[in-house]
Amino acid sequence: MLIVTVIKSPSKCATCSETEQLVEEISKKFPGNVEFRVITNGTPESKEFGLISTPVVALGKKIYSMGKPVIKEKVEGWIKKELAA
């Protein structure tokens, strides 16, 4: 099971919200293979990723995107790559 995590800002952040919605939608294309989760920056859970700039998209423990909007096709490609590994 691949864990796909979005780390968002504790304050209002349009890019974080857009990233969360997009990654959740893509994760649903892989039922049984992907677990989607959202955590808030500054929480103990987020500290395992080190110092970050939100939004973050991580697959497993590897950060694929930080501090910028993501592109749907790229996220889907990242997930397929990790599932094939």
C-alpha cells in the first residue's frame, strides 16, 4: 500500500486546498493500492518530513513536490512510478 500524503498550511492557503483536492481525486483512481492522507504543517506527523514549505506532496516518505502547485498528470505519473517499483 502506497501512502500519499499532502501536508498543508495551518492557515488558509488556496494552493494547499487545490493540491489536497487534486491529489485526493487522483488517489481514488488506485483503489486498494493507495492510501490518501492529509496532515497539517507543524504537527508531530509533519515533522518526520523535516523542514518544509507547503503544500507538500509525498509518496511514502519521499517528497515529490514542495511549495508550489502540482499538475494532475505529474502526480498520476509519480504514483504509477512508485507502485511499479
